[in-house]
Amino acid sequence: MERKFEMIATDEGENRSVVEMKDVELGAHKTHVFEIEKDTKRRPVKYVYLIAGMAALNSANLGFDIGVMSGAAEFIQDDWNLSDAQLSILIGILNASAIFGAALAHYSIDRLGRRATFGISCFIFITGVSGMALS
């Protein structure tokens, strides 16, 4: 049988946290002291800045892709003889493709871990952007 506890009080100091608990069935009090390590002088490592930069670049690239597609939509509609509904579907596919990536990402994260998955995603992203820039 699982014992139930009720939190009575907490006290947080600079480097420790004290939690007083009461056993619901026995009425006994227990005090737990947790030591908290505070390191205020740590600075983010360069890797964090690199990852944040890649995420920002991804957002900028998606915005650029949407802008290019909006400008090219009129020419695509004329060249391919698309109706307005077909053109809307074509433009919407750009955003819908992100849904599949987000929906399937957890499989690779579970198998490879977050860092490896993000590294692979960055490689694919950089390859795609390089291909677009060279075309």
C-alpha cells in the first residue's frame, strides 16, 4: 500500500530548501532538507549559441521560403494553369510539410537522443539551404 504525505511547510534558504511533510495515516512529521547547488557564474557554452543560431536561421529560412512562394505564386498559377484552390493547396503544402517533421521527430529523438537528432536536422537544413543558394 502506498503511503500518503501532506506538505506542511517549505523554507528556502540561499543554498538549501527544507520541506516538512506529515504522514496522513500515522500523523508523524518528517523533515527533508535538500541541498541546492547554485552556480551563478556559469556562462552558456558556445554550443548553446550555435544551436540558438541554427534555430533562428531556421525561422528566417521558413519566412523566406513563404515569401518567395507568395511572390512566385502568380507565375506558377499562370505556367501550370492552376485554379485558385489548387494554388492554395500548393502554397499550404509548404507549411504542412513541417507537421510531418514535428510529428515524426520523437521517433528519432527516442532512438538517437536530442543532440544527435538536432545535429542531423542541422546537417539536412544546411544542405538544403546550400542547394537553394547554389541553384
